[in-house]
Amino acid sequence: MRLIHFLDGVTRLFGALAALLILPLTFALVYEVFSRYVLNQPTLWAYEISYMVMGALFMLGMANALRLKQHVSVDIVTLHLSVKTIAYLRTVFYLALIPLMFWLTWELAHYTYEAFARHERSGRSAWNPVMWPVYTSWFIGFLLLALQLISELLKNLLIITTGKEH
């Protein structure tokens, strides 16, 4: 139970931090609109900041969405199943998915390191920022998702063994 609470707490923290990214995203977009249409001087950076921050928001928030059960789910079959049966199905799914998530996380760690070592830049605008911060958010997002999958697996194992939801 302590591990579940710890993993859920980490996910909750990063979900809250991801939610705060709405503020710089909103600022960048409002400033770009003001600068472009009022001052007639579009920025060099707003486009790239907006897609980078939105990507980080999405990646850092996906584990929290899993924790809150907010991912898209087709419930046609599961509506007719018991809580224990659903827990069995999710356990099998999570056992298959967890190794894939850790493999993706491992590969993203290498991808991030290479971008940092090579000083990889976006090439999408005149601003041309480095890309490793974006890749770092991808890495952290997938790591959080893998850890949250472990938490969800443990919750389902508790349902299977005790019959009670966490």
C-alpha cells in the first residue's frame, strides 16, 4: 500500500506541475496574438514555445490521467463484468504493457542524451531552440506512465486478492 501511495503521489505531483504549464502556454499565445495583430511584429519564438509546452503538458500529464482513470475507455464489455474480472483483465494488460513502457523510457533516455550531446536544434523557426528539454519531458512522461502502470497493477492485484478497490 505504501508503494501505491508513493507512486500515486509522484504522479499527482507531476500532474499538478504539468497543469501549471498552462500558464506559460497561455502567456505565449496571448503575447503572440497581441504582438502580431496589435504591434504588427510577430514573435520568432511563440510557435515553438507553444508546441513544446503543450507537448510537455501532455506527456507529463498522461500518468495522472491514468491514475484518475481519465483515458478513453470502451466500456461495452466491462459494464457486464464483475470488478474482479475487470481487475484480472487489467492485470494481464498491464503485465504486457509495463515492459513496453520501460523499453520506450530507456530509448527516450538515449534519445534525450543524444540530443543534448549533439546540441540538436528544432530547425522549425528562426529561433531554432535546442530540443533536449522537449525530449526530457517525453522521457519523464513515459517514466511516470510506466511507474503509474505499476501502481495500477498493484491496485488490481489488491482487488483480485481482497475483493476491495483501493
